[in-house]
Amino acid sequence: MVGASGKRLRAERSNDVAARLRAVWIVALLLAVIGALPGLAGAAPPPRAVVVATHDLAPFVTTDKDIKSGFTIDILDQIAKREDWTLTYLDVASVSDQLKAVTDGRADAAAGAISVTSERTQMFDFSQPTLNAGLQIGVPVGAAERSSPGLKDFLKLLFSKSILVWLGAAMLLTIIPAHIIWLIERGHSESMVSKSYFPGIFQAFGYGLGMLGSGADDAPRHWIARVVGLLWGFVAVIFVAYYTATLTANLTVEKFDNQINSPTDLLGKRVCTVAKTTSAAFLTTLGVKTDDVPSIDQCYSGIRDHTFDAVVFDAPVLQYHVANDGVGSMTLAGPIFQTEDYGIAFHNGSDLRKQADSALLSMREDGTYDLIRQKWFGSGEPA
């Protein structure tokens, strides 16, 4: 009895120890799991790799020794920071190449001076506007200044068709009264003209020309010839006054015609723009013939050597050039027109677009966007 009771006691103690050990292991396992939960909850997915197609166009994107800077680069850096992107840039030659890179799948987005148009929105998802701008005209320095007509302008008008017409009219208006005066005056005993047709008609003609000018040196002797001369004097005054006014007006109009202050002034001028851009499309719609070049730098060169009368392109780009490399060679003419927004282009349906919009809105709310804009464009919007 005593032996059997001891065996039962030892078995119970053994089972109790085993149960306690299992409880300890369970508690230890639970503690380990609970301790690991904060680490599991705090684990973040890796940054999103995003390829952005760009092309150098100051002040939006510039590359110096593989280091990119510019308004667009600063905007993208802020978006990447806020949305946990890792950016890789794909360099291409133009805006059309940027958009093609997105279409081909070589890039996730395209950013820079990319205008948001109705045609482009059918093929791409655009972010919130990154900048409000438009088009503007650049002309050689001095071309936009209004000055008085000079000797060159006078000589050009002097040998123009309109002057020949006026001279012909003056000759006709002089020959007719010259014949009348000669016919009447030749019968007078003290006639101022010869009784012979030659040189009498030349003397009468000279009298008529004198009336067109400051006045004749001699006067007819016959009273009828004097009446004709008086009437011709009134006609001469009116003719000279009208001729002077017309000449002055033509000089002024021609001077203004050579100036460029708005898109309509570009008709008939040598205009440069960049091919396959909104500026090229706008000028085509307006009926302006243009030289479409691959790069805006070629337009700048043409302005410097006066190959072109004007360049039409994105206002912020022209403004930046005029304030920097274009000082002394190019100036702006007229206000901004054809206003447009710039945006970041994504694939249709890309989830990156919503992330970019969220970052851009937060940048505007906390003032970061204004700081970046002021850094590159000054205290206000490009104007």
C-alpha cells in the first residue's frame, strides 16, 4: 500500500513539473511573438523605383557633370521624398521624345516643360499643374524699340511706288495749268513767257512748279492768267499739305509695321520655334510660317546673328534666357499669350499619378512649392 502510494505521488509530481515546463515554454513563445510584433508592424516596403524621362531645357532641367538641377528636378525630388520614390532619369532630346519614352514603357513618367493639352490628355494621365505659363515672343535687342524714321527709311520711301504715283500726279497737275497760262499769257505785251511754245511752255511749267513749292519768282501779266494762277495756288497748297501728311503717315506706318508686339505681327516675318511643340502648333494655326528647329538654342543663335526676326516659345524659358545668357542679344516683345499649364505625364491609369498629386498638394499647403518657384522664377509667377 505504502509503495503504491509513493509511486502515485512521484508520478503526480513528475506530471506537475512537465505541465509547468510546458506552461513556461508557451509563455516564452508568446512573449517572443509579442516582442516581434512591433518589428513586424514597423517593416516598410522598399522605395518605389521610378524612371523619369527628361531633356535639358533651362530653367527646368540642366545637367552639369551628370548632376541635374532645375525647377522640375527640385519638384521631383520633393515628390520622391514624400512618396518614397527612388528616381532614375532617362535623358532624351525633346518633349516628343519624352512622351514617346512613356508610351514605349522606357519611362514611368515624363517631366519638364510639358504642356497639358487636350490631345495629350487622351494618351497620358497628367498630374496637377506644376507651373502656370504660356507662350511669348523674343526679338533681337533694339527691334522692339520705337524710334523716329531715319534717313534709311526716308530713302526707301523716296524710291517707292507710292512716291512715283505722287510725282506723276504733281506733273499732271502742273502741265495742265501751265498750258492754260501759256495760251493766255503769250498774247500780253509784257508776258512773262515766250510767245513760242518752246521755251514758253517750260517757263509756264516752271511757274506751276514754283506754285507747288514756296512760290513762283514771277507772276502772269494777263488778269485771266492771274486768276488761273491764284486758283492754282490754292490747289498747290492743298496738294502739298496732303502729300506731306501722306508721306509722314507712310513713314510712321512702315516703322510700326517693322515692330513685333503680338502674334499677329509675326505674319510675314522670319520666325523660329522648336518643332513638334505647342508653340509650333499654335503658329501653324495662326498661319505664321516658321522655321522649326530641333533645339531652342538654334533659335537663340538665329536671333543673335539676325537670321530670325523673332522666336516664339515657352515664356519661362525665354524669360530665363533673356535674364542670363541672352543679355544684350534678345529681349521680350509683348505679353504672354496662349496660356497653358505644365504637368508630369504618366501612363494612362498609372497609380503614380495619384501619389504625385498628393505630394504636389501637400507642397503647396506647406509652402515648399512657393519656395521652389521663387528660387527659379523670382517672387511671382513667370510673367
